[in-house]
Amino acid sequence: MTDVLGAVESKSVSEPVVLIVEDLANQRMEKAREMVERGCVPIAVEGTDAAARELTASPGIDLVLTDIHLVPRRSGDKSGVELARFVRTDHPDIPIVGYSAYFAEDELPDEDLELFDFAYGKGQSTFSEIEGNMDRCGELAFKSRLQRKNRAEELLADPPRDQSELVLEIVRSASLAEVEGVEQILHKAGFRLKLVTIPSSANPKPLIVWVREQDNCVDVEVYGHSGLYVTGESEEEAFAHLIDLIQLYWQDLDARDEELSGPAKKLYDFLADLRLADDQGSS
Amino acid sequence: MEVSTREAERIFVKLEVNPRHSTHHVAGVVVVDGVGHLPVHYSHGRKGLHGRAAQSFRKSLRLEPKEFAVLKRCKMSRDEYFDIVRGRLAS
């Protein structure tokens, strides 16, 4: 559990995650390379549907960099503007940069341009102009991550009663990019990160979990502890089962007398730490 | 993959996992050579384990799918299981 919180507590700003939306494969790769050079971690997708999926499943995204003319077969297509409108509505704190080799900036109406933190169009194609725009993207991504980190620290210092906001801030401020592999796969498989607390506690320690809704059940797994998984017919029931499981392991903590090692030690140390926080909160 | 509650119970008995019961779950630790290594649990409702929960149960026992299928069918002895797990814990 301390993986995420530990990242929040550290003073450095971890690598920001940039979602690149570009229909052309070579341009996607080029933009990804440019972002890597600026210390960012790119997630590159080719269309608005994939972008929306990533934004929903990957709360670590710090900047959206999108082509505006994403469907070349449609003359005058402005799918990137529609994506920007979606981001502004559903993820208002994520900055958006738009670009186009099809439109010039003055060909887009103000109401479209206002959706972007900045946008650049055809005509800005010299090496120094491209480098300058990429520099601005990188700076914006780092600024976005730093703002989230600061916000998360404020929230952790004074947690709100409604903890749902907290988890997003924690997760966004921590670097999901630092934990490539399992986490990336989980994002793509539709898992969301949420925060729950043990209800008996007056000062609950945040518990970050993966949630995945399926056709007839909801899977929940504690972040960083794959052994703590449960299923329920609803998210509410799954969380109730999770609390039940944690409390069951807590009982076992007291009764267990043999030495523990490996996964069992890791899990029981985590649960002991969690219970300690719970006891302190209740006292 | 599915694991019925009865199959999970049998696995706990075979591996001599000391079970603890709650409202929804049975949990314990697989003890290898006197040391508790692998935490395992299952839901003791009538529905058993399905999909991801069943896979997680298998992974918690450190078995590959084919090996788990053998264990589930009671075709793997306790010693055979612990030989597999010792190798995995050592690597």
C-alpha cells in the first residue's frame, strides 16, 4: 500500500504521463519519442474511443496531447476538439494541447481553441517551432503533475469525509508510470483505482484498491497485494467482503505462531500496519 | 476456470492449511517446512470461485493452470505439491 502513498510523500515530482492521441502510427511514435526526451512517459493511442478508455482507466494521466484532425477520410473532421470537450467536462484538471497539420489556428473558431491550454496548427513546422511546442507540452505536463502532488499532500494532511476525491488525487499524483507492467495491463483490462477505508476507524488509513466491473460481478483487489482479492455482485458487496476478509486476517494475526516468510510475511506486515493505523484512529 | 467451494475446502485439507472462518471467507496460510509462506482464501458461499477470483486462488497457491487442474482433481499428492512450491519459493 505504501507504494502509492510513498510516492506522494516523496518530494520529487515523478515522471508525468502524457496521453498522445494521433491517428498516424509514425506521428504517434515521433510524439512519444519527443515526450520521452522531455522526461515524460507517453501512452499513445490512435483515436478518441481509445483515449476516452485510457482516461477512464488510467487516472495517472497528466496531459492530453491530441491531433485535431483524427479521421482523415472525413473532410474537416475535428474529433480532437470533441475529445478536448470530453476532457474538459469529465477530467477538468487535465491540461490539453491540440495540434493539426490540417487546420491552421485561425481556421478554428474561438470556442474550439478555448478548450485547449494551447493549440498549434499547420504552418508551425520548422524544427525550432516543433521543438518549442514539445518543450511547452513537457513543461505543462510537469506543472500538472506538481499541482496534483501538492493537492494530494493537502488532502492527505486533512482528509475530506468523502474519500472518493482523495483516491483520485493520490493516484494521479503518484506515478503510475513507475509501476509499468501489471498496472498497465490492469488499466487496459478496465480496472479502476479507488480508495476505501476500514469503517470502524475514526482516522482511517487510505486503502487503495483495484475495481473491475464485469457482467455479473465486481472484482476488487488491494493495490500491491494481489492476495487480497474479493468478488461481489455489486461494488458495495465486494467492499463489504473485502472488509470481512481483512478482519479475518486480523484475527489470524493474533493466533499465528509460526514464522512467516515471502508473500505471507508481506501481507501480514501490511495488515498489521493497517490495523495499527485503525487502532490509533479509534483510540 | 471455476473452483467450487467443495474443491477449495478439499485443497485446504490436503495442504493442511489451518482455516479461519468469517461471514464470507475461509482464509489461512500454506506452511512449507514449518514456515508460513502463502496466504490463501476463498469465499465459502455456494457459488464457489469464478473467473478472476479462481485465477487468483490458483496463483496464491503458486501453481500453473495445468498443475492446479491436477490438484483440483485430487490427482496431486501433498508431497508433489510441496515439491513444486519449494522449487518456486527457492527461485
